[in-house]
Amino acid sequence: MPRTQVPGQTPGPAAAGQRGPPQLPTNLSRTAAILLAAGSSSRMKGAVADKVLASLAGKPVFAHTVGAFYRSGVVDTFIVTYRDQAQMIELSEYAPTPTLFVPGGRERQDSVAAALAELPDDVKYVFIHDCARPLIRAEQLVALHKIVRREDAVVLAHRVTDTIKEHHGEGRLRTLPRKLLWAMETPQVFSRKLICRAYARVAERKLTITDDASAVELLNHPIALLENEHPNPKLTTAADLAHVGFLLSSGLDA
């Protein structure tokens, strides 16, 4: 399925009720956002056909995500991975203008690799975000953008509060030191050269990864963490829909 660029529409920001993004200073390098929307939603068990198009607090999950990026003003290039043509058409109603739509792959890492391959040559920094996290905040995107320009790699994350144990079978457990544990979220943000090198290493070694920081770890490159003190759960099961919908509707994500 070929990539598709949707120009000449403005329903994305308009649908999100935005007046337009702040203008970036002209001396800043171009920044892209890869928005991942190609997941199968299989763990929803039929509660919704497509979690990123499910309506929460009056608009689709995808629109909440796009709205935050639009308000932040830090991104000037959008690439959205999609599952099929029907989904792409629906997503395009809320996408910024212009947006490049790229067919997603079988796994998350395949979708990211496909999107990275379509980046314009002059893009220097890349946000990678799961659209199933609609509680991302514009000010966090601004903070991440500032950090990545200094560090080349930064991930939004939160401290683990539960006690985490390794299970080695036969009742043998090992407690991991909680003060060292962080739960990774998205966006995960990198210099374009770094993340492309990292994904090339993943492909070379035929590895399976579940987040983008795992790819960068293969290069032994340091990754900064931006602590998130606000809820940013990922929609995975039907129960998550009710929880995230409540947060959006009540303003408790603020």
C-alpha cells in the first residue's frame, strides 16, 4: 500500500478547536512527529473497532493527540502510520495539514521503521508517539523539544511506585530496587541521525523491541528522562477507555 500525502485540508486543528500553532523561531531545525495509529486494537476484545478513533470526551482519541502537538508549535512535519485505507481516510479528517500517511507494519517497530524511511531530508529531530496516549500535554512536548536539542535523546517517563520482582520459577523471586525503576511512556524524542542508526542496528541484529529507547540503548548512547507527574496511560483494554475518558472529561489530566 503506497504512502499518501493529504494536503489542502485544515480539519485537524479546526476540529480540535485550535487557532493555529505558535510560530517556531526560524533558527530552529525542522522537527517531525511520527504518530503511530496502525495497531490492531485486538486487546480491546471488540469493545471498539479502533481505539485511536474511539470517541472520548467528545472527539476521537487521535484528535486529542494531534491537538496537543498542534498547540505545542514544536513540530512542522507530521507522519501518521495507518492500518488500512478506511482508517487512513478517517484519520485524515483530524490530521494537521499537510500530513504524510505511511502504511504501518506488522509490529510497532516495523511501523516506526517505515515512517523513519519517509522523513524529509532536512528533518533533524523526531518525536515518536503512540496515538493511544491521548493525555499528552503541549507543555511537555515543548520541554521534550528543548531537551532533545541538547541531549539528542529524551523519553517521557514516570517513576515506578509498585514493588517489582523478577520471577525465576519454583517460587524464587528477586526484588528489583524501586529507586532505579522508571516506566517508559511516549513521546520518545531523538535526533534523526541517532534514531535512524539505532533502528538500522535493530534490523541488522533482527531484534524485537517494544519501545524506541531500546533501539538507542544498543548504541550505548545516553538517554535523558523527563519525569511526567501527570497521567499519560496507554489505551490497551476496554477498561482503559473508561479510565482515560473520565480523566479527559473531568480535567483530572491537568
